[in-house]
Amino acid sequence: MRLRYYILTGKRFETIEDKLTMRQIVALRFASDEELVTLIEKTTKENLSPKTIKENIKNWTADNKRV
């Protein structure tokens, strides 16, 4: 997620990472690149639950590179 966020924004994910729970980050990883940044911003502002995050994802992306 850190690399992906950096590639999309040019900013470090660590600056906002402490505003998110691990469960929120796990839910966010399924968002497409087009909606990830907006969804992260919405999650930090509204403290969305993982379930709500998943409901807001319109274009799901598989996590095939999970270690």
C-alpha cells in the first residue's frame, strides 16, 4: 500500500497511515487505482468501517501480490 500510494500521489503513505486502522488498510487495498486516493481521503475524514469501505468500492482489484 505504501508503494502504491506513493506511485499514485507522489506522497508518502506514512504521513496518513496512523489515521487508519489495519482493517481499514486491508479493505482499501481492493480499490482500483482510480478510486483509491479518494477513498483513503474519505476514510480518514469520516472514519469509515472496513465494511463501508468495501461497499464504496466500485471497481474491485484483486490482491494477487500479497505476501
